[in-house]
Amino acid sequence: MISYHNKKFRSVSNPKNGEISSETIFHYQQNGNVVYAEYAGGKIVLGHLIALVDLNGCLDMHYHQINDKGELMTGKCFSTPEVLLDGRIRLYEKWGWTSGDKSEGELIIEEI
């Protein structure tokens, strides 16, 4: 199983309808099959996510964040991992807002 404990991630692709940017840093923690993270940077003042990780390292998560406009935004995401040649983790994420315009998007984040 992939361990996400104490790993930091940054976006390498930024969808137009999202708030994540390369300035957003995610700090992941893991306890068994529970993964959680705090994140901030760019348009994100503060965000949290909580996820269940399966045996393939995929994450089924929900998140909430406060943006630089003072809005509370919520969403869900499914992340599929790839272990890079140098051992870092890349996550391919399919996400959707559960607030606001309820749009969806895709994002790639990589371990830093």
C-alpha cells in the first residue's frame, strides 16, 4: 500500500474552474486507511480533506476550504496514484464541487 503519511504535494495542472494553483501546498497525514490533509496557498486561505485509501492507493475524499473571497467551498474527489521513477507520488484527481456551481474538473498533483 502507498503511504501518504507526512507527504507534501503541489499542483502541476490547474483547471480554470478550480481554486487550486501551484502555490497551494497540501500536507498529508495517514492513520491506517484514513488519510487527511491541511492545505493553503494561492486562492486558498485554508482547506482540509479527509479520505479513505484503498489497497491500490486510490483516495476517495471530501474537502472543504475557505477561499480568498471569504467563501466556504466544499467538494469531493477521487485520486488515482502513480509512483514516479524517482519514488515520488503523482495523483490524478477527478473532483467536483458540492457547493457553488457544482462543476467538475481534473487536476494533477505531485509530491514535493
